[in-house]
Amino acid sequence: MAVVLNKISSPGWTREFPDLPSAVVELRKHVCRGCLSGAPEEGEPPLDRVEDGILVECHDAISLLNTSCGYEFSLEGDHGLWTDD
Ligand SMILES: [Zn+2]
């Protein structure tokens, strides 16, 4: 079973991906720079960080889904992140 990315907020859509990494690449496109930068004043570390002058992109699906942009999305299917009961 593939990984399905749902946009919950209107206008919603559903897209299917062959695996989790490709779904995360799509999800990242919908998370704004502000969310990726975190909220250091609230003790939230940035998702994307710069190490030795190189941008390290966050590809952790759960962290991305937990941003305010990410709340508009859900992942279903065979992503292996958690078990659906
Ligand atoms: Zn955002």
C-alpha cells in the first residue's frame, strides 16, 4: 500500500506516493519558511537548521505534521510512522 497525503483544510486534496520520503518531499512544499524556522522565542527549535554553513532540511514527517502548516495535512497508508488500530 502506498503512502497517502491528505490536505484536510479546504480546498482539500489527496495524493498518493510510492513511499514516505516522496510524500515528505511534497509535504515540505506546503510548510512555510516560518514553520521551518521554528519559534526560538517559544523554545521551539528550527526544523531546518544550518550546520557548518550548510542547510540541513528536516524530512521528519511527524515534526513537519506538527507545525501550524502541517496541521492541515494527514498521512495515511503504509508510512510505518504509527499503527492504525
Ligand atoms: Zn507555516
